[in-house]
Amino acid sequence: MKGLILAGGAGSRLYPLTQVASKQLQPVYDKPMVYYPLTVLIASGIREICLISTPQDLPRFQQLLGNGSQWGITIEYREQPSPDGIAQALIIAASFIGSDSVTLILGDNIFFGGDAFPRAFAEFRAGATIFAYHVNDPERYGVVEFDAAGQAVSLEEKPAQPRSNYAVPGVYLYDNDAVAIAQSLQPSPRGELEITDVNKEYLRRGTLRVQRLSRGTAWLDAGTSSSLHEASAYVQTIEKRQGMKLGCPEEAALYRGFLSLDQFDTLVSSMPRCEYRDYLAETGAEVRRVGIKSA
């Protein structure tokens, strides 16, 4: 399976911050926002990744992330000239996806807790898998409705009258049919190629799996100034309380076996003196003492 990170868009809801840097390059506490979805992919075992962003922002992402070799992965880049919908990412990255299955994750979504994603990635075989998360304001998102047996029966994009409180977070697992489905879409009344329409087609085919995320999972959408601040405060609180960092690709790569301990130590020693380096150095030392944690 290959991974896509969609880090495009105008970021108008974060103006004037996005006059300086892309939304997904904004800090969420102590790391750039894009580190969090990147870490989800690495922790789930994805080694081939393509990042999609605007022509003006791509050089900044390339400067930050490089080709991914420092984490034992590969990262390619594609341009999204205009924000024409999430599903457009599948079309832009068609040559990268090739004949493989693919995971699409949004660059402004932050997750913490549970093992739902690594499990879903490991179990995925065909069709599509999406997730559902209970929220108070479902009208802001794609919404999934369940029947009495817990089966998904409908999907709507930002409905004025939501049929449930279950929003669809920005992580989508697809087989290779997703590319052709996206290519067949017509723009919605919003003028976008809607990812909900891709999911609806899998629902129509009877091959859509919807997993409800447990209460132990936190999902933060850092797309507005208020939610960006809330996400930073949340990450700070969790890191201070637990002594573990969220959204740390180096650590995820080590635990996944993408980096040997020696490679990890070399990477850490190349960083400037800072709290981030200190944390990683302590992580490496702990692994040497007690062994690697299971992925």
C-alpha cells in the first residue's frame, strides 16, 4: 500500500498565518503540522509516500522532508495547482499509485490514541475502509449514517441536516479502483471533486467498510486559528503528562523497523541541540536498555 498526504488548499481559514507558510507547515506545539499525518502513515507501515501541495509551497515541504530517506522511507511530490477537491489527489497521484492500493490522509488532521489505523492497514485487502468519529458539529464534515445493525447506509458531504453525529475523519484506505472512480467524478455544486462521492461509490458497490473510532482516540482538525491553538494545547498537555511525543516520525520509523538503532542514533546526532533532539536521544537510550517496542 502507498500513502498520499494532501497538503494543498488555500488555507484561507488560517489567514494571515498562511501568507507566511502553508497551513500544513504551521506549528502544532513543537512540530510542523505535516509531521502528524506523516507519522500516522509511518506507524502504520507505509514506506512509499507522495505529498501533494500547491506549486508555491512544494519547495518548502521538500526542504523540510527531503526524499524521506532519513526515516527509511521514500517521499515524492506532486503539484495541485488549484484546490479542486480532496478526490483530485487520487487523480494527481495516479502515476505514483500505479496498480497498488492507497491511503489518503489529510495534512491538517491530527490523531492520538488507540491502534485503529495500524490494525486497519494490516487487515485491508480490497474495497475501501473509512472511519467514523462522534462529533458535536457534524454539519462541518462528511457524515455517515448507520442502521440499527451498525451498517453504513448513507454518506453526505457537509449536510445542513445531518442524519447522525458521526463525521468521517481525513483518513481513507482504497484499493486501486479509487483512481478510476475519482477520474469519473463530476464536480459538486461547490465546484470540487468530493471524496464523499468516491466513498459513496464504494458504498453502492457494497465494498465500503466503516470503522467507528473508539472513545480512546482523539481526532483534531487544525484547519482554523482556534482549532490550531486547541490542537497545540492538547499536544502540549499529552506530551507533558505522558512524557511521550505525538507526531514524531523518527520514533515511528524506529519502532516500525524502518531505521536500525544505529541509523536512528546517527540521525539524532545530526540535529541541533533542542528539546526534540533530547527526547529522541532518550528514546534511543531506552531502546538500548529494554529493547524495541512492538510496532
